[in-house]
Amino acid sequence: SIDQTIPVAERLKHIIEEAFFMEEISPTVSIGLTHANPGESLNEIFKRADDAVYKSKKEGKNRICIVR
């Protein structure tokens, strides 16, 4: 389920932030999550995932957003 992916996404975001901790740049991580519905095409899934990433960026970056 998508709820099981949230901790993985949070860990990935944390790893990226830690990797750039000592750098002069401040990393921003925008992660979008979605799930596949039965009978759904890959294009529909990818479109929703893309929407989730743009939602994350629009809401202030450095966050994880889910579009179901």
C-alpha cells in the first residue's frame, strides 16, 4: 500500500538532506507518491505521480506529497 512507501520516501529525503549538510547549497527534495489502480494504464499512473511531484514543489519544496 502507499502508506508503506511513506517511511521509505521520508528516509530517502533524510539521506539526501544529510548528504548535503556540509555543502554550501541547501538541498530541496520534492517527492511525489501515488498508487496503481486495477486496470489503470502506465500513462495514468505516471501522470498522477508527476502531479504529486509538482504538488510537492508548489507547496514549498522539501516535502513529500501523495496524489491518490
